[in-house]
Amino acid sequence: MTTDNKILPLMALRGLVIYPSMVVHLDVGRDRSVAALQQAMLGEQCIFLSAQKESATDDPEKDDIYEIGTIAKVTQMIKLPNDTFRILVEGETRAKILRYTDQESYLEVEYEELAEDSGDSHEEEAYARALYEQFEQYVQVSRKINKDTLESVSDITEPARMTDVISVHLPLKLKEKQNLLETSNTIKRMKRLIEYIADEKKVLEIEKKISQRVKSSMDKTQKEYYLREQLKAIQKELGENEGKTGEIGELAERIENSDMPDRIREVAKKELDRYERIPQNSGESSVIRNYLDWLLALPWTKKTKAEIELSHAEDILNKEHYGLEKVKERILEYLAVQKLTESIRGPILCLVGPPGVGKTSLVRSIAESINRNFVRISLGGVRDEAEIRGHRRTYVGAMPGRILQGMKRAETVNPVILLDEIDKMSNDFRGDPSSAMLEVLDPEQNRNFSDHYIEETYDLSNVLFIATANYVNNIPGPLLDRMEVISLAGYTEVEKQHIAKEHLLPKQIKENGLKKSQLQIRDDALLTLIRTYTREAGVRGLERMIATLCRKAARIIISEDKKRVVVSNKNLEEFLGKPYFRYGQMENENQVGTATGLAYTAAGGDILPIEVTYYAGKGKLTLTGKLGDVMQESAQAAFSYVRSRAEELDIDPDFYEKYDIHIHVPEGATPKDGPSAGITIATALVSALTKRAVRREVGMTGEITLRGRVLPIGGLKEKSMSAHRAGITTIIIPEDNARDIDDIPESVRKDLTFIKVKHLDEVLKHALV
């Protein structure tokens, strides 16, 4: 086709190359393109079509358009509702832009047609056949081209036209299509197409092999994974954020926004990648998910702003706890050191005392006073090391140990953690938890505490650990070496009365729905309640008795419509029944063969009367009263000492051959043991054999050696309080225990006389009439 002036309007195409003989629909919407189309329709309906170099360019200039294009005939034009046109064009010949003429509304170009460069006809025919064969094989491998296309190509006799038609149906990139358009030599075009189709066939064959191999090896799990990946892609396309896809995205965001150190964050990301690859119904999937939840739940750097103000701490301790002056003083000293050093490295405090004396509440008050979160970890009955260090993740139901569980509850890295009942830990074939606790409590090691479940080191150096125990002797030695023991001996009757009136009674009145004016417990009833209805060093049993009185008062107020209930000594038995306990009282008169000892029990202290009698026999020594090994040894030692000093004590030297001796400690069903009954047994033995009475107002405590030396004992405060309760006025103690007298409350100490002795002779001098 030719024109007189060789000038045509130009329309730039996005991502499309038009070949001669190619018929295609185009949607025209850009202003310049519409103007060019309208100008073409005014003439012979011919237009110059050329591809633009970048599809993203909205308003291309001459530098943005390829100079080789196609002259096409517009055979049909339809105007669409949105001011665009749909046209049908047919490519006619290749052409080259010579220059652009200036037009404001559209581009117009002067061009020249490019003639087909044909070579040797035989060579062209050979290449045409080779091209057709390659295309035929490609159609068989590819699923994108149907057989009708192949038939239409087979009908083409002109090699130049065949190359253009085949080029249209191949998945070529824009530059490759433009390159073919710019190649006017037919044989060169056929060569390039043959090479491209051969390469494409190889790729398709490899893809087919891979597909067959994957298909043959795909088992049920892989099939599910493949389907889930497809579901994930579908959900992403739909904009849905459900299922595992949304869960992984949420976890990734939480990991990125968490306070983890970088090394922990990297571990979490690796586990998240594993979690994403593993099918959701796999057992490993739930294990990884739980692990990620724990990594995210643990505090890594978050702290409470702990401010130690001694005056504030002292106010809280005094408000929450009556008495315990030395204990509170030691705690305040500890906090003062922490404030000066700005560090919590130092001894671990261990509060030791009988049940109910306020060990746990003291630790809670410490946490409140220094503005730290409080967590209680109970160690009673722990036998498995994994309870402290956690289980390996290979075990079903594995989880971290109690220490990291406590850190999760604390939500900060600097809480106060109470290790309750640390003396109740045991060990068996599953390990030794007390040894695992060494790493927790050692300031040199707990900076890199290792939990078997988490596997990464965790810093416990900011935690303030405080332990509690009932008996020091039950705490393993290496563990005790890392702790500083603070003893809580128990409360006197005066202290119990004050605690009951100021704390326990108001608390129980509130918990049982009463008003302060509806219940009154008089002082005499409260004292009787303490003495005869409870037997303890603490106030736990006392609180239960007060709660019982509150419940009974509530029933009376509701059922009998009374406004107030008053509890006194006269009606106490009506509420609580007969007294449960009878605290030991001193004898009404001096007795021969009976001495009053003092004992330290889990409930505080009590008096321990010891009776000795003898009768005709052959020197047999009988011990009764369910005595432990230590007390039996004390009795043997006392008996041997009396035999060795028989003449000096005016005792028949042959008494052990003529008489059987029976030593008995009353309340035989109660187990009794301890190294402080030696002088009491010896005194009762000498009293029985010499028929000299023992002074009834004298109580005694101390161990004895075979030479009569008196050894020091423990629990003097509790023993003195029990003696005071029983009406005893004089206490014989080992001289080495004189330093412990200051620990006894002033209200008890002023009513007692302490006699300090070194030898049993001194004991007998003060104890026997």
C-alpha cells in the first residue's frame, strides 16, 4: 500500500506489537490516540501503529516509541459508553518512522515502507519446513495453543507471513517481538523462531518431567500441604486473613514488636519459618506453636520502676505485721544495702519459722514496699528436677519449669519471687531439684539460667528471690550455704491478742458479711481462745476459730433477729464446744521423780514433763512415750552419768543391779525427739533415786554429756514462751544460751528468772528441794 505524501497519524501501543497480516481488536482511550484514530478515519482509514518502549508511560513522546512499526487499516470502529473506542485493525506492512511532524493533539509521522528481504527460494522453503516442524512439536508439548492454530499455519504458503503468524502465538517478551518486527530478512526471522521454539520446548519438557515426578511422589501429607498453599494464595487474593496464614502474620508481627533480645528474636523467626512449612495437623506444628507462645509470653527486658524508700517500706511492714521487730530490722537493712549498691546481688534471704507466723505475707509486703510484682512458687513435694529446669521439647506435654512459669506470671524481669516451702523439696530417680535450685539462687550463675524447654539462656539476675522454710535442718547444705537465714520464732499470747484484734477479727467480720458493731469478742474470751482452742506458733488456727465465731454470729443475727453478738468466757463453749487443747501446766506441788522439760515443736513451744520410777528388778532400763532416736540417746547418757556419780549423789552404787528403771514422757502417742531433754531426764532420775522432790516452778532445757557438761540448745524463745504460758517462773538454761535471752519478748522475759548453768551439779542444786 502506498500514499502520496507518506504521512500518517501514529498511535502508540502498550505492551503489544502488531505484525503484518495480524488482525486484532484494540481499545483506544488516551486523548492523543483517540485524536490520531479520528484523523485516520477522515482519510483512507490507515494508521501507523508502533509499540512504546515502557508500558507504564501514560503520555509517550517520540523518544518513548520504537521507530519500526506497522501500517494498519482500521476496518471497524465502535464507540463505547466510557468515551473509549473499540477498533478492529489489520496489519499491512512494516514501516520505519523518518520524522515526526508537529501536532498538538496527536502525533503524525513521515515514514517509509520496509520491503521484505527474501533470499534463495530453496533455502527459504527448507527453513519454512523446519520452522513448521518445530512449531508442530511445540504445539504438542504446550497446552496454550490449540490444534486449529496449527492447521491455520499449515495453510500458509508464504514464509514471511508464516513467521509473522507464528510470532503472534508464541509467549515472547515485548523486546523479542519488536526485534522480530524490525528484522526484514525472512530467513533470519525463521532462524530466530526455530532457536526460540527449540529452547522453549526444552523448558516445557523439563517442566513436564518435574510435574510428573512431583505428582508420582506426592503422598497424602504433601497433597494436603499443596492444597493448603493453594488455599493460602486464594485467601491472599481474596484479602482474607484467616486460618494459618493470618496466624503466621500475627505471630511475625508480635515477634517483631516484642521486647526480645536480637538472639532470641532470630530463634523465634527460625521457628516461625519451620511452623509455616509444616502442615497444621502435624504433631510438630503444635509443639512449635507452644514454643513460640512461651517465647512471646516471657518478659525479656520489661521492668517495673523499683524505687526503694526505706521509710515507705518500714511503714508497710509495721502496718501489715505486728511484732517481729528483729526480722523487720534485718529486712530494712537488706533493702538499704540494695539501694546503696543499686544491685540485688547478695545473699538470698530465707525466712524460717513455724506455719502461720507470716512468712509469705512478709515477702508480699516486701514486694509492695519496693514496687515490684510478686510471684509465689510452691516447692512443697517437688521431686523432679524438670519441675525447676523444665522438660525437653521432645517429650509429649513438655513445658518450662516453675521458675520460668513464675517469670511469665510476673510479666517483668525484676519481680520478687517467693520460693515457698524450700525445705519440703525431695529427690528420687528423676533427679535432685535442690541441685537445680543452686543455679537459680547463685548470683554468679543465674545470669545465664538454662531451662531445658526454652533452651536459650535466661537472665534471672534482676529477680529478688526470698525463700521460706519450716525447718533449717531439712534444707540441703549447698542450698543453705547460698542463703541467709532469718528466724521467725512465733508470737506471744500478747502479740496474738493484738494481731487478732487489729487484723484477724476485722478481716473475718468483713469476709463473713458482718458489720463491726454486730460482733464483739471480749479480751478474756480471746485469751481463752488462744490458750485452749489453738496450739500453734502462728495465728492460722486462731483465724479459723475467729471465722467460726463470725459464722455462728451471722446465723444468730439472721435467725434470731439480734443486732449484736457478744462472745465472752461464759458463752465461748456454747459457740465452739469443749476446749481442744490443754496446754501443759506446772504441777500443783513438788513431785519426786518428775521434772519439767521445755520442748520446741512445729507449733512453737510446749512443756514436756518427764517421769521416772524404779522397782525391784535386774537393772533393765525401759523408755516409753514414743521417743525418737535422739531422746533415747539422751536418756542413755543421763542414766550412764547417774551410775558414774552414784556415790557423790547419795545413791546406792548397786541400784542398777537391784532395780529396773522406767523413764516415761506423757502423751505417748505424740512423737518426741530432739537434743534438749538430757538434763531433764537426769534430774528426774536423780530425784526418783534420792527421793528428793523437784521444785514445781522450775523448767529446764539442755543436753548432757557423759561427764555432766550441759550443752547449748535451740528454740529458747519458743521454750520460754511455753514455760511462761504454763506458769513456770524459773528456767534453767545452758550458759552458752545466755545470748539468746535478748530475743525473748520483754512481756515474757520480765516474768521469768533464768539460771545459767555449765554442769549438771548446778542443775540439781537449783532444781531439787
